[in-house]
Amino acid sequence: MIGVVAKGYGLYYDVFVDGVSYRCTLKGKMRTNRELLKYSDPVAVGDIVQIESVSEGMGVIAEIKKRKNVFSRKEKGKHSREDVIASNLDLVIIIQSFYRPRLNLRFVDRLVVRAKMDGIPVLGCFNKTDLATAEDGNYVHAYYERSGIDVLCTSAVTGRGLDELKAFARDKTSLLVGYSGSGKTSILNALFPGIELRVSDISGKTGKGRHTTTNVEMIEPQKGYRFIDTPGVREFGLIDLHPSELEAYFSEFSEARERCSFRPCTHDHEPDCEVQRMVEKGKIHPDRYLSYLYLLASLKEYYSRMYS
Ligand SMILES: Nc1nc2c(ncn2[C@@H]2O[C@H](COP(=O)(O)OP(=O)(O)O)[C@@H](O)[C@H]2O)c(=O)[nH]1
Ligand SMILES: [Mg+2]
Ligand SMILES: [Zn+2]
């Protein structure tokens, strides 16, 4: 039978086949598969798998089909393996709250680059509008205006923006990522009354939520909707990208780059740079440009340490 991996528990995995869940182990030879050794776990949520020896709700994963994409994390360190958060995605929904925890668009931008590196469309979902002002919302819209990233402002409390969010997610497998406490699980609960997933309490001091969603988990709350909820990501570094490749992931630079004197141009120190001119003219948001510069600097630093 062919199914999709919905959750992993270390040594076994839940696999959905036509809405029925099977608890599966991994066939022995798969654990030592060379191809899969570069990952911290050979199986990821979202993987399409062939299961065999099926009886009484149990089975064995015998094959993992080729992934069309992955949303993954790779940490610093030579031997660190790639941590695949989920695979075979149609949409990455980055959830951030305006407050508790506080907005951090540089963090969002790193997640955006990661998704785009695998060609996955991104939706920026800015939650807890009930705690925010109209200016907060305007700022986020202005920041991403020419980025090619869709932006939605939502509230799981008032229901604002949820119909639009649902429309975006229709007929897709969507990954929800963002800080713990930003409202990922609450949004799912508000979109699909009755599913009652567990929501975290926010700890008073930091405004960061506790990790209530402990595993990455796929749910199919309604026909046509497949969501993958994740525990919060706190840190999200980018390392497996050469500094010169970064600018291609900032769509607002695309029409300008043709008119830069230097090619390739990283748009930070080069003279006669059209991107810098567009920032000065207000056609590229200065904070978004700054976010690019920070990311560029961190990639440069990483590469100079690795290869010096
Ligand atoms: N005021 C407000 N609180 C929210 C909203 N969405 C979620 N919360 C609260 O934020 C906390 C964390 O929510 P949760 O869904 O567990 O976040 P997750 O860690 O991203 O899944 C909970 O106390 C929720 O009640 C919202 O839109 N507005
Ligand atoms: Mg959660
Ligand atoms: Zn330039």
C-alpha cells in the first residue's frame, strides 16, 4: 500500500492510507541506506511511502518515494546531518505574532530563503492582530510589498484573516513554521472547530510559548486540507548557501540587478549599485534590505571560516 507519513516517534511512524492510520516500523535495510544517511532521520513527515506486511493497523515501511522538495534545517558543524522538518510541500506558511512573542522579520526572511531554495511557495501569516495596531499591520505589508511573498494578517482570537488563510491552503499540503507561541496550533483549531489540538500557555517572562506540539505532525482536518504542525523553531540559521547566491532569493532586487555595474553584485559594497539606489529612493524597503545585509554577512562569515 502507498501512504503518507504523518508523524514520527523515533523508531516508528504513523502512516496515513486513505484516512486510516497505520503504525509502522522501518525495514532494516532502510536505516543503513547510504542516500538516507545524510539525514538525521531517514523518514520525514510528508514522505510518500510503500508499506508492506500490513495487519491490525501495523506495517513496515519498505520504500520511500523520491521527495519533490524538503523543508529542512542544517546546523553548523562538519558532520551535522540535515534535519528534514517535512517533505513534499505545496506551501510553507510562516506564522509570526506581532507580540508575545514579538515580531522578528529577519527570522521570517531566513525561513523564506530556505523555502525558496527548494522552490516552495511561501505565505507570511502575521498573527495576533488583536494585540497589534493598524501601523503594525501596515509595516509588515510595506516590508514585503515587492518581495513576491504573500502576506496575511490574522487573529486566532477574533477570526480575522482566517477565511483567506483557508483559501490559500485549499487542496494543498501546508507546513506551519514559526516560533513556539506564535499561534500555529491555535490557528488550526480556529480553522477547524472540533479538532481541539493542544495549545500552549505563554510563559509570562519571555512571551515565548512552551513546546506543546512535541513532534512534527500532519493532520487532515477536512477533505482538501492537509496541514503539518510543528513545534516551535527557536533558531534557524542558513549555512548551505553561498553568499553570492543569496540575492536571487530577494525578488525585489530582480529588476534592479540588471543595472548594477558589477555582475555578479552582492549589493553591499559595490559602487554604482542599482539596488542601493532603489533603497535610497524608497523602492526597496530599507529594513528588508538591512535584513538581506545581515544574512549576507552571516553567510560570508561562515564561508570564510569554513574555507580559510
Ligand atoms: N491574543 C491572541 N493570542 C493568541 C492568538 N493565537 C494564539 N494565541 C495564544 O498564544 C498562545 C500560544 O498559542 P499556540 O497555538 O500554542 O502557539 P504555537 O506554539 O505556535 O502552536 C496561546 O496562549 C494562545 O491562546 C491570537 O491570535 N491572539
Ligand atoms: Mg503548537
Ligand atoms: Zn548591486
